[in-house]
Amino acid sequence: MYCENPPLPDTLLTGRDLDISTAEGVRLVNTLAVARMEPQYPSPRPILHMPQPVQNAFEEAEANFADQRWPSAATGYRRAIERALKVLHPEARGMLNERIRALEKQNSLPPSMIALMDNIKFLGNDGAHEMEDPEANDVAVGRDFATLLLTYLFELPERVRLATVRRNKAAMTEQ
């Protein structure tokens, strides 16, 4: 095989851009499909029992993270947290910071969860408003924080509830 003018690394290619042909000029590639991207970022464990609007925001953030669109991923994780608070505390009003501060005053969440929300909020603000893009490592930390927080807010309570139901059913059948 012969490739005239090989592409530079990290160049987005289409079938029209890449001329792979035999020495006689017979074109071998008309369409090019990317089978795998490197580096591959691990998908987080799915978060169960999330309301659809929160899940939509989280999945969009995940897609942006996988595509290395750091500002979009950062703002997406922030959006997921904002939607989560709107679902869990629809009576709360104001900007995200005001909602977090209200939960803090009510002692509705442990201080570590408030700190997680603050970190995700600041990361999302950086992604949306700052001239410098957030760094990949910072977004990866925000991703981890968002996963932990959403697991705590949605999956953990439902798993505990289901375990309690199973335990109560088992106790009733033993009687």
C-alpha cells in the first residue's frame, strides 16, 4: 500500500482527505471510520434511579468528557448538579450558589456533600466564564465528584429503600 502525503498525528480525517492507493493508482479507501480513540477514558459506573433531566445532563457531560471537550464537560457536570437540586428541593429559589447555601443552613446534607457541590459549581463556572479552559485533570476530578454526589443523592436512598422492603418481606414470610 502507498499513502501519498500521510496525515499529521491528531488530524481529523475523512475518506476524501486520506488517499490510500496502490502504486498503480488504484484507490483503496473511500470511507474511513474510527474504530477506537486513544486515550480511552473509563466510563463511570451507571448511576441508578436518577430522574431523566438529571441523567440527560450527566450523559451529555460524559459525552463531552469522552471527546475531551473540557469546558463543555465541566459545565455539563454543573448542570447535572443544578438539575438534581431542582428535583430534590423544588421549593428552593435562586442561583445554584443560593440553593447550596440554603441546604447548608438547613443541614440537609453532610458538609462533605456541600463541599462536593461547591467544587462542581466552581469547575462549571470556570468552564463557562473563564478565558482559560479548565484542565483535563480538574475536569476528571469534577467528574468523579459529580458521580459521587449523584450516587449519594439518588442511588443510595433507593438502594436502602429496596433493601428495607426485601428485609421486611423476608420477616413477614418467616412469621
